[in-house]
Amino acid sequence: MELVEARNMALATRGPFTSYTPTMVWNHQFGDIEAFYTERFAQVDARNQLFSSPDIGRERPRRAAAEMASNAWKGLSPRKRQRR
């Protein structure tokens, strides 16, 4: 039963096991749980370094057309109504 569960974990495409490598699954089910956590934490650290990289902008980039439209409205002032 454990072997079937390990196979399902290794082949998972959705859920909490998608990032598990076959070595991680083996260590989780049959091997050394400490080796499993060592590899798991290494994965998490690598992912966190990607997200905390200063090269990745925090603000969503604006398209050129949206930028031009925003700047077009800046110089306009409200028109006064002319009386006839």
C-alpha cells in the first residue's frame, strides 16, 4: 500500500505533492525523513530567492498605450462654459 501511495505522490500533477522529486518521495515513504526535509527546504529556499530577487519589479509594467493615455490627461484643465 505504501508503494502505491509513493507512486501516486511521485506522479502527482496537482496538489501538495507536485513539487516532490522521486528521491523526496522515496525518503518520505521509506527512507530518511531528515533527508526529505533537507531537500524540501532547499527547494523552498531556491523558490524564495527567485521571488525576493531585486531584478523582479514589484509593480506591474504598464503598456505603452496606457502610459500615453495617462499622460495625455495630465496637462488638461477643466474648460469653462461659454455663455451665448
